[in-house]
Amino acid sequence: MKDYLLGTHSKTPNIAKCEELASETIRTSLTLKVLQHFDKLDLEERKMYVTVFDILVAKDYCQFSTEYLLTEEGRKIIQLLVDGYKDTAIALNCGIMLRECIKVRCIHEYLLDHSEIIEPIFTNYSHSPTFEIASDAFNTIQSLLRNNKQLVSKKMNAQGELYSKVFGWYAALINHEEYVTRRMSLQLLNEFLLDKVNFDIMIAYIGDVQNLMNIMNVLRKPEPLVQYEAFHVFKVFVANPEKTPEVKAVLKQNSEKLIAFLLDFLPGKDNEHQFVDEKKLLIKMLKEL
């Protein structure tokens, strides 16, 4: 199968043969059967099937990704990929295949519309005590939030149920006990909020006083790099010219403490001119409150 889809050193893949192979794969429910017994395959066999699956999805032979994976059988396959995180032996293989699926807009939309499928990725697997699984699950969260940006922006609108769910799940990630998870979560949050396609989402997020308090708590964490990432989110709250009354009240109430905190905040970064200028600007804005 792999040679058919990838070709050989001397030959490129034969499209007609690839379509035929995909059709037979669909007809015989081969993918479902393989994934139902995926843990029984050895390492090299799993790696080979990951390659085969990813090509079928990416090339969409015989509408494998745009039609088949959205059928009842195809949805079972997607669920098996998510559930693969439960098993250390196959978790990383399933993560690779799941992220390939997320690149396909219609599958991505299906996952966002059925948040119960992706919820354990945010609330369980990304909190796994096994670092490799937690890290891979976070990579999948990154794919869910950063692929097909226009789609995500539309589905994550502040009036929708998905917005509340995702940011509720995300609050636990930025307060995670693991340093790496906290840092990566804050980096992704900052990147997500500052993407212009997510402007309305950003306005809703920085208008919520609970989000502000979460970020202020993370600012107090002992790790400088976590503090640095939290600072980049915090500054958006302070710089917002149209703060909600609740956010403004908390900033004003804590302004003296925040100013004192910022004056001595991350002295090791004082050689970074932009960071120093941003600190000065925030202090000025807090004083003006």
C-alpha cells in the first residue's frame, strides 16, 4: 500500500491505482479494522499505516477525507484516533493521524461542532502524567485552534457555546502544575488572541474579569519564562482602551501592587528594549487609572 501511494525511487504514484486502492480500503472498512486492533501491530507496522492513512487523507483519494471520514463509519475512525490517547503504545501514532485530519476543513468543522469529542484532549490527555502524551495532545490542541483560522474564528465567536467551553478548559492549562504546559499554553493563547482574525474573540476574552484574575495569578508563578509569557497576555488587558467596568475596577483596585510588582519585574530582561518600554507604558496606564 505504501509503495502504491508514495511511488518508488524511479516512479511517481499512479493516480488511478491510488484511487483504486482508496476505494478498496473504503469498501472493505480496512481503516476501521486496522485501528480497532492498532495496538496489536508492531512499531514498524503502525508507522507504515500512519503514512498510508496520512496520504489518503491529504490527497483525498476517492473522497477519503472529504466524504468517507464524515460517514458513520468514518466518524468511528475519528473517535478511535482521539481515544488512542488512552493507550501509551499508540497515542503518538493516533495523534499524528488526528492532526492530519484536522487540516481538512470539513473534518475540523465536525470536531468543533461536536465538542464532546475534543473535550478530553483539553481536559484529560493534555494533563497526562506521561510527558509524551501530554505534549502530543497539546500539539493537537494547537492544530484545533490554529488550523483553518477563519473557521475557528467563526465557531469560537463569543456568543457561542464553544467559546465558553474552550476557554473554560484552557484556564486549567495555563494553571497546570507542569511548567512546560503552562508556558506553551500561554504562548499559544497570546498567539491566538493577537491574530487579527480573532479580534472579536480577543475583545470578549480581555473583557472577562475572571480571565484577568487568572492571568494575574500566573504572573506570580516563580518561573521567569512563564511570567514573561503571562506578561504578554496581561498587557492586552491593561492596554485595552475600552475596558469593561469589572476589569477596570480590578486593575484600579490593585494598581499600586501591580505598579510595584512591574517596577521589579524580570530584571534579567532589562536589556530587551521593547520589553522595558512595554513595562513603562503599562505602569503609566495603571497610574492613570
